[in-house]
Amino acid sequence: MQRLIRCADLADRLSERVGRGVAWLCLAMIAVLLFEVTARYLFNSPTAWAHESTTMLYGTFCILAGAYTHRYHGHVRSEVIYNLFSTRGRALLDLITGSIGLLVFALFFNITLHFAWDSWLMGEHSSKSTWGPPVYPFKAMLPLAIGLLMLQSLAHGLRDLLVVLGVQRPATPGYAAEPVPIAEPSR
């Protein structure tokens, strides 16, 4: 059991590191856009690459930040209904919806893996501008991001299962729960 909890903690740390690392892409996007605005309006010399590169950076940022957001329970849920349940009821609901989500992620992972692989094989380049950058590295981020979401979902699912079984108290959202047994009621 402890080994599984350590694996869930590892998934949390991985999501944390990827999320914090990907956050730096925002600075790269700002730098590219600042360069574009300066070149366009001060020197009347717009670039052919700025718009497309910021679109690719933003897409990469958004999809890779998904596991980080999931780690902190930042995705949308109907809390009006969710809060009507007890702690164990919420954990059970999370376990059910998380299992359905894992099935959907597995399907998307398979689709995007083939999508990215085909792009790598053909050395695909963009046709959206005269710049024509390679897009296969960015398409490879899709299965990577879905894989990270699947890992984080498994970590949440394990913790939810432990709460449903009464083995562990629920975690503060976003933080790994310590394996503290639920106290026996006093007699």
C-alpha cells in the first residue's frame, strides 16, 4: 500500500515539475510578441514567424499544464451538486468520474500517439505561413500531455479509493494525503 502511495506522490511531483517548467513558456510567448509588436509598429517590418510560433507555444503550454491543473483539482466541476455528498460520497463520485475519464484519456492517447507518430514519419511542416516550421515536435506533446493526465488521474483515483475504503483521510486539494488511518469512534 505504501508503495502505491509513493507512486501517487511521484505522479504529483512529476505534474508539479512539468507544470512549473511549462509556465516559463509564457515568458517565451511574451518575448516573441514583444519582438513582433516592436518590429511591426516601430520599424514597419512585421515577421512571418511570430504569430505561428506563439500559437504553437501557447498550445503546448495549455496541453502540458493540464496535469498540473488536475493535480490541484483546478478543472471544472459542479460543486453545487458535489458538495451535497459526504466525504466518502465525494471520493466515490471522483472515483467513478475519474474512471470514465481514464477510459476517454486512453482512447485519446491512442489516437494522438498515431497522429504524432505519422507527423514524425513524414517530417510534417506547417502550411499556415511562409515560414513553414516543423509541427511534429508540437504534435508529440499531445500524447505526452494525455499520458501525464492519465498518471495524475491514477494518483487521484488511488487516493479516492483509499478514502472510500476508509483507509485514509481525504487530502487537502492538491496535496498528497498522508496515510493516516481514520480514527475508530470512541466507545
